[in-house]
Amino acid sequence: MSSRSTGNSYPATRPEDAARASGNLLEVRNLSKSYGPVQVISDVSFDVPRRSVVTLVGENGAGKSTIFNILSGLTGPDRGTVRLDGKAFAPASHRAAVAHGITRVFQEQSLVQNVPVYENLLLGEEARFSRFGQWVDRDAMIRAARRIIEEARLDVDVRRRTGDYDFSTRQSIEIARACLTPALLRGIKEPLVLLDEPTSALDRRDEEGFFDLVRKIRQYGSLLFVSHRLTEVLDISDVIYVLKDGEMVTRVTPEKTDEHQLHGFMVGRERATDYYYENRQQTALPTTPALRAEGVRVLADGPEINLEIRPGEIVGIGGLLDSGKSRLGKAIAGVIRPIGGQVAIGTGPLRRPEIGRATREGLGYIPAERLAEGIIPSFPTAWNFSTGSGGDLFSNRFGFWRGRKERRAVRAHIGALAIRSATPDLAMSRLSGGNQQKVVLARWLERKPDVLILDNPTRGVDAGAKQEIYRVLRDLTDQGVAIILITDELLELIGLSNRILILQHGGVVAEVPAPAEDKPSEQTLVGLMLSDPGQAPSHPQPAARDKIPAPAAPETHLEAAE
Amino acid sequence: MTTTPHPQGRTFLSPLTSLFSRVETSLWFPIGVVLALFVFFSLMTDSFATLRNFSAVSGQAATLLIVCLGATFIVLMGSIDLSVGAIVLLVGAVSVTVLNALNIGWLVIPFAALVGAGLGLVNGLIYTKGKIPSFIVTLGTLSVFSGIALTLLDGRAIQFNAPGLENISIGQWIPRLPNIALWAILAWVVLVFIGQRTRFGRYMYLIGGGEQVARTAGVPVARYKLYAFALSGLLAGFGAILAVARLGAAGPSLGSDLLLNSLAAIVVGGTSLAGGVGGVHRTLIGVLIIAILDNGLNLMGVSQFLQMIIKGLVVIAAVLVSRKSGADQVIK
């Protein structure tokens, strides 16, 4: 669409581009910003060359989102300058930034669930499609939206309700909107797309589409990218900037670095090779299982799942987003009612699971969607912490709340888990994702559980906090806690689990042992996740991320939200 | 990354954990409104700042306060109870009928409270078992309860026949303070304690702030919703019998102004209809604002119709001013 999209080589070499391409699309110089006494970023400078992918990496709280907020007009810097296309750029609002060709995909989804996809794609652009002032030309909108969807190669019907699509597809829609509306609708020749952790919610198929899209955009525009997934960062970036505690640590190119070194830059310490503490992996004892699930069904047409986990064991559950693995976790914990099946905790009887009773019997459940199900952001840390124990630990039998005990307990956990900047009274929204997750973890640690079910416990969590969470999980297994780990992060799945169950369409298609000395490879697991359940995945699967075969018929997956 | 630290902060939820040691800063504004109204009416009319008038105001405000206490918990947990006025009417009608038929004397007080709790429980059961929005449920029962009550009363006011019973409301164990106001203050203290220092209170905040979060953490959400509706009904029943004792009869207009006044008082006090923010302690201030406004405007001789206009504007203005400026929240 863009006038310069014909060239597909990078870096640009054609003569007519040379003049402009010599400069940078975006130049950031000496940017500083503080909120009250807290210096969030100080003296940050970086460049985004034309037609390139630039990545900012850093731990949570390193200042990446603040930089994005400044660039997208949500806030202004205290000091420093931004130049876009050679001109000073200081957007007064998000709208102004968008008008200059800077679009952004936020970490949290911002699509309206109840309207058709095309309305979401063209949100804020309705004026373009109105005739006689008010009359909106729906057909033209649908045509324009279809072009965006086709350009992004998504399998989406733009007239369907947005909420009908699963989380991953919605994320793809949002990415397509940010990436393609500037060029396709507003005629911006060199858009700059800001992507804040865009892939953390994508399943593998959509991830592949995303990387295609990135390549496409890079032929005419630039992308500024924030991600915790370093392998992917190394794959797609032209330049990587490392931020630490609000300061720019270094600028590297992917050819000259590796994941290991980047981790070192980010946390300021060489990352131990035993990131997942594999040497501490327990061997499960042949004792009575800590949890037994029989005949659990999570999808209406799905098979029954039987599951036993023993004290000290971590059972990993992997699968695509529509595999039903999150539902399985919720069903076993009793957060949702399974379609069928029973669960026994410890020596208890087999019963239909119910979360309230399960927690009393020694189970803890950490949901994947932290902001919707894990924490109440506006409430104090202490309140969020004590939520799981209101019925016993923190109230007496007359129903009186034991506030002093609550505060003492939360302080102890803040210390033990190194939950930075948390106090009992501080609203959870003020904590970083990693620290919020530690509070959720503390909620269950306080109960000294026998079984923990974790759904993507490190989603949106920085490298340092991740490793601390892994350490806590190993401590728990040392004490004989049984853990069910549901995760989309393959390395985490492999590194932490004793054995791994691969789910497809609500059923277990494979069980892979993963002893510390003989871990399965990523390729094996990806192969199992994508394999046709009918046949064994015998043919060698192509290597990890970037060459995953698209399934023959991409089915529309409707993971009903409960 | 961290969520963007909001410059405006979230002081409105500065922890309510310790009740008397800290007063929320956001409370100063509504308290200021009460004082301003007080000064204004004192200057405008001679009869406002008199002991006799205070007795009258406290008597009028007491029923409203008692009824609002339970309803505040409902609003706090993100639901709504439109039926409190109807419960007052029905409990009043039933109590008078029973009192005249059985001559149970003082026992009518716990009887009324229990009938109220039962009606609240009906609301709660339909709400939690039927999974119908509380607005619809209580809108329906509002009509049902009123209809039953008016059938019982046959559209007329019925006097009760129990000598001395009126003393529980209009007697003055503390000089110049009608007993009904004393009851209201006692109920307020107890309910503030329940709100701030008990499991029930905490769960109300949790359910209002994040029902899904509470449920995922194992909080028995449905059971506590039932409790809340039963409590709301119980207090409405208690308020009803006190109002009946004060008036000496139950008539068709009993509780008719409670629907709007209770919601107005709760919201003006600072409990958000979105749930999770506010509390019973604040509702006292809302009730005072509504009651003083009513009384003061009456004394000034303002017409009923103009009073309605003023009251409506005050409700909107109070919420407008106390709302956090710049907070980009979804308003429904």
C-alpha cells in the first residue's frame, strides 16, 4: 500500500531512498521522567532507524512502558527531546501521536468484545467512512477491514463478534490494527508501531503470522518492540537496547549477542545456567498421590482425563491455546464446574471439585489472567494477599477479622519473597507485574498448600522475578508440595517439570517424561502440540519458533470464557 | 512493566483497615457539605438550629439511616437493592396486622426484623440461584412486596393497638434524643464495626472490587451475597417497626420515599455504585445531607416541587465533585 513498499530488502539500498534512509525515523535524546520522588527513566537516548525493528529489553520496572507512554502521547517527559522524521515531536495526546503515524499495541487488550471485528479494526476512523456527516458506510468499513485482515493473513470474519474469537486471535487483530491502519487508511508512509509484549498472549500459529507481519511492515515502516522473550527478540530485531533501572545500559545487535549475555545486561548479573534449578528437581515418591483427578472433561465433546500427581512432583501441562489446558486447571481446582469428573485431594474422597472446599483441603490456584482473576488492582496488598484465607487464617470463629495478624503475615512474605516497594497498605496497581504475582503466590504460601495449580505463573513477569518464582517452586517441591504447571512458555515447561502432559482439544495426547538429566527438546513438544492426534508425530518437526507448519485447515477456536 | 503510576494516585481507597485512627481524606468534603448546610440553614431560618428541630430531624432521619445501612453493603458488593422501601411497607403492614391479632407486644420487634430478613433472603435467593441481575430481581420484588402490603392494608392506614409500644421510637431515654435516633446510631456503630472489622465486611469489599478474583481465591461469593441481602432485609424490617411505632400506624405511604432517598444517601456518602469503594461509615454523612436538606428547605417554606429539583441537583453535584478527576473509568 505504501509508496515505498515495493522494496523488500533491508537495509535500504536503492538510491532514491538513500537520502532519507540515511537518517533515523525516531531519535530520542536524554529523556528523563520521574513520578514524584521516583525517577522512572533518566537520560535515555536511542534511535530507531528507518525500516527496522528496534527492541527495548529490560526487567519489569526498567522504564520501557514509560518510554512508550511518552512516545504515544500519554505522558510528557521532564527533560529530553524526541525527533520524528527529523522534526521535533512532542505529542499532546494519544490522538496526536496517532496522527503522526505512531500507533501502539498495549499490554492489556483494548478491543471492545461486543462489537463486530471491523468496528474494532476501524475504531476512531469512523469519520472516514461517513457520508453526509452522520451516515456510516458499513460496507466500505467492512471492505477496509477485510483488507487489513487479508494483509495480516488472519483467518477472521470481520463481521463476527470480536468476543467470539479467542484471546490469541484477538491479540492478532489488535496487532493488525496498530500495524496496518496507519499505512492502509491514513496514508502514512513511514509508520512507527509500538508493541508492548505483543506475543505473550499469542499461540504458536498466530505468532508465526505476527512475524510475517513484522517483516511486511519493516519494508516501509519501523517497529519499536518490548518483549521478555529473548529468543524471539534475537530473531526479529535489528538493534537491541537494554534498559536497567531507567537507564540505557547498552546497545547491541543480535548477531553479536545471545540470550545469556542479554540476561546478564538486564539483571546486571550473569544468569546462572541452572535458571530452572533443574538440579533440585525431586523424584516423585511412590506414595499416595497428592491429587487424583478421574474422568475430568473440560470440553463438551472432549475425552476424559485422568491425572495423578505425587508429593514433590511438578507436572507440566502444555498445548496450544485452544487445547483446553487452562480450563483443565480451572476444572481441577474447581474454579469452573467441569463437564464431568471428580477430584480427590490427599486422602480425601473423590468429589466434584469446588474451589472453596479445595482451598480448605490444601489446594491453591493461581490464574493466568492476573488482572481479571488474580488481584484487585485498586485494593491494598494486604487485602489481596489475605483473600484466599479469609475464612480461616485471618478471621476467628465469630467472624471478626484479624487485621494485625494479616499485616504481620503480609510483611513476612514481602520480606521473604523480596516483593519490592510493597507495603501492606499500598495499592496493588502500583506494583510491577512480577511483584503482583509474588503477592498472589504469597496468598497460597501462607496456607502451606499440598497442591498448587499454576496457570502461566510468569506471564508478564520480568526475568529476575521469574527466577525467584522458580526458586520458590523448587522450595515447595522440597517440602513435598505437588505442583501442576500450565504454561505457554516452552522452556519453563521443560525446565521445571518432572513430566509433561500435552493437551489437544481437551484430551491428553502425550505424556513426556522430563527427568533432570534427560529433558525433552522444544521441538519434540511443539511437534506433539501440533500433531494430528490420529497419527504419531514421527516425522521430524522443524525447529522451534519460526518454522512451525501452519495447520492444513486453521479451525476457528472458540475458547468460551468459562 | 509496571502499570503507569497515576499522578492522581488512588487515595480514595487509602486503607480502611484501622477505623478510628485514620480518617479518609476524601471524607472531609462530604463532612464539609454537612457543616455548610448546617450553617446555611441556621442563618436562613430561626427555627432550624433549635433543640426541638434537632429532635424532629433525628426522628425523620433515623429510619432512613437504618434502612441505608444494610443497603450500603449491597451497593458495596456491586449489587443494588431497590426493594428496601417495599420491604419497609410490607413488614410494617404485617407487623400491624399481627400486633392487632395476637397482641405479642415487644416481641413484634424481633418478629419484624425476621420477616424483613426473610424478604431479603427471597431477594438473595432469586439473585444468586437464578443468576438474575439484582436490579431486575429487586425491581420485581419491589412491586410484589408493595402489592402484598397494600392488599393487607386494603389501601388504608391501620393503627396498632399495643399501648406503650410507641415508646421504643418516640420515647427519650436520652433527653431530647428520640429513641428511634438512638437505635439508628447504635445500629450504625454496630454496622460500621461489621464493615471494617469482620470477615463479612471484608468479603463485601472483595466481592465489589473483584468478584471473579474473590471467587477464584475460594471466597464463597454466593453465600455472602445471600447474607448481605438478608442483612439488608433485616435492617429494613427493624427500621419498619420503628417507623410504625413512631407514626402509630402503618399506611400505604410508609417507606415510599425510601427507594430514592436511600440510594441518594448511599451515593452522596461516597459508596460507589460500581462496588468495592465506600462503606457504611460514609452513609451516615449521606443520610445527614439528605435529612438536613429536607428539613431546612421545609423550614424555609420552599415548595415541594422545588425541593425535588434541589435534592436531585445536590445528588448529582455531590458525586460529580467527589469523583476523581481524570480517572478514566467506564461509567454505566
